[in-house]
Amino acid sequence: MARLRRGRFCEAVRYADKRSARHPADRTAGERGLFLWPIRSAGGAGEVTIGPPAAVGSAGKWQQASVSENGEVFAAFHGDRICIFEAEGLREVARTVVCGREGQFRVLSVSPDGHRLATGGHHDTVVKIWDSSTGALVKELADPEWIPEGSPCPLFEPNGRSLLIALSQNYRVWETNSWTPGVRMPRSSPDVVVMAMSHQGGIVAMRSGQTSIQLMDVATGAVLATLQSPIRSHVVRVAFSPDDTQLAVTHWGTRELLVWDLRLLRQELAKMGMDWARPPFPPDENLAPLKSNRITVLGEEPPVVPGPLGERQDAAER
């Protein structure tokens, strides 16, 4: 799923069959396609309408999605390739050559200016850099630690000068002009890579354990805060709000969305002398408590994944 300009987001919708609990590579079987969901104000204070969705792109199996920080380029895996679109009208502009396997879990990040893509995947040993205007392969990044089954996951920083590549045990920041790697930073709790970068840069949110998220200083690896989710299900997605004052979290097998108020969190930490050493968030003078928050989703019900929840979670983690 990727947030686009003008109140829209794109979603790659898929089903997983009964084999997915035993064979994680089959999780993308039977995918339904790529859908565009409009987001509109419903008129009342705090009321938002999402949908109905409209199918975009060609039929087939879609997986993962990413949009550039400037909102101009959208990309997603389609089968064993990447399709690259102009985000405004979702007009396809390029495709890559073969990039992984259809059933493989893969990760995609678009550079802030939309000029490059970075890809990695489960059991991959390289990170590939692509030209988004032509789909051509530009560079392959390698690290001895990624062999034989490193599964590196790339994520561009908003400044465009750095690419963070994370493994289950640690991460490194690569300089994007010379493609030189920086110091290896350990993760406090080895885990699968679920992460998001703050839009102002400098902070990365990473899953730590199945149900908690750590906010980390990218340059030093210092843990700024640990957020423990009240939902007893694996964290599968994290995302910062455009002003970095909120962090949204979704979990496997649920329809609940948690939103952490980072401004309020820092205010409470500051009272205890425990705020992290970074500039404070600017005050939100327009912030006013809403009497109601109502979100209406128009369109199909999300697909129901068969099989026990625990088995689905285990399959997702492997």
C-alpha cells in the first residue's frame, strides 16, 4: 500500500491459499490486482470516506508498493518485474527486467526524487538499484554478511543521499553517490525487518519483537523510544504521518489501526526529563479535539485469509 497525492492511496490486494501456512512462497497466489482508493472529507468534523476502489494497471499478481517522497513516482511489483507509474495519473512509464520470483517476499523503495528504485527480498544476497525512467538495472550492492541468505531490506532516506539497508540483526547506511557503506549498527532485538523512515529524516521506526516498535536514531543506532502495542498480533506495517508527529501501526490478521501521538509522547517524556535529544516538534496551533472521528470505507470487504491466525502469523514470519 502506498499513499499518493490528493487524498488517494494504492493497494495491491491478494489472497493467500491454504498452502501458505506451510509454504510462505505461495502467499501471493491468487492476487486480485492493484486498486486506487480515493480519500474524501465526508463533510462533518472528523468524518472521512475511503473508496470505493477502482482497479488500475493490468491484471495479474501485484506485491508491495512504494511512492517517492515528492509524490511523483509510484512503483509496485507485478509478477516477477516492477511496474513504474507517474503517480498523478497512474500512467505506466517503465518496467524492469526480471526482479525476483513471484512467490518471493520482496521489498521496494523509491528514492525521494523518484529517479531510482532499490529492491531486496527474502533470501536475496544483493540489493539492486534501478533507473525509474527506463527500468534499467544501475547497480548491485553486496555485503559479505548477506551471504548465503541475508535478506537485505532497503529504504531510502528523505535527503536522497543515503540508503538504509537492514537485516534481522543490524543495519548499515550506504552513501548513494559513491555507494559506500557506513558503520554497521546493531539492532537491540534481532527480528524480521518492518520499518519506516521519518519524513524529516534521522529517525527510523523498526519492529522489535513481534508486538513492539523502536524509534531509533539512524546515525547512532540509539533507541529513542520503544512503543509496546496492546494488540497481541505481529506488527506488519509502520508509517509516519507527513509531519512525523504520528506513527501508524497495523498488525497481522486484524482490521485495527493504531496511531501513536509522538508529540504527546515527547511532551510526557519531557516532564520526566527523558525526552530524546532532538529538536522538539513545533506546536500545532490548529490542533483541536474532535468530537467524533468517523471513517467510512466504501467498497468490497477485505479478503478473508483461511487458516488459524497463529499459523498465518508463523508463515508470515518465516
